Amino acid sequence: MQNQPTYLTCLTSAKLPEKELKTAVELVEALDMEWHPEEYRDIYRERVLELVEAKAKGETYEKAEPPPQATSVVDLTDVLQKSVDRAGSKQRKGRAGGKQGKGTLERLNKKQLHERAADADIPGRSSMNRDELIEALGKAS
């Protein structure tokens, strides 16, 4: 491919399962935006400098509370897929037209289909099975 982004070159040269590669590309493309580093601050660095200056002046300072320990296990693949779905649905809402293909909907589980049906305000979605959700979403787009 000519003129492909650097991240795509790196991803396609990696030996990844097709589904993971596709999900990674979708996530990067969905979250692609201009970045203005001047809009961000290095809060950690600022805090360290404050502590160094306080210590140099002989002042005391209080230590911050340690962060709480994580108590639940998170399925990163599920979180990543939800992130891709949310970003993709935001992108689709911003586009004019953009009909959803049935093949795209077929790859979603019932929960994801129900979320899209809720976004599309499809009536009766709570009593629909997976196939009915796919059909209703296909007609709505």
C-alpha cells in the first residue's frame, strides 16, 4: 500500500491474528485527532518541583495517600472492543448517510446490538432477539 500511515505499517508487519489487527486499526482510526501538546501540563513534574523547593526552604510537606489497590479483573479485549464501538458510533453519528452493512452488524454480540438499537431509538428493542436487532438496525440505517 502506498502512503499508508506509520502505525499501519508497524501493525501489518507484526504477526497478529486478523481480528486483533482489525480492532487495533479501527481503534487508532476512531481516536485519530489533532494533538496540541501545549494544552497539557506535566502535573507530576510540577508536584515534584514543588516538593524539592519546599524541602530546600526547610518546609515540611504531607505525603499523598497511596492509590487504592485494584480489586477487580478487567477483560482488556472487551474494554478495547467497547472503546472501538463507542468511537465508531460517534463517528457514524457525525457522518451523513453511512449505511451500516449487515456484515458489520453480524459481528456484534447481542449486548452491542442492543446498545446500537438504543442509540438509534428503535422501538421494541428490549424484546428483540439478536437476529431481529440486526434486521431493525439494518432498516434504520
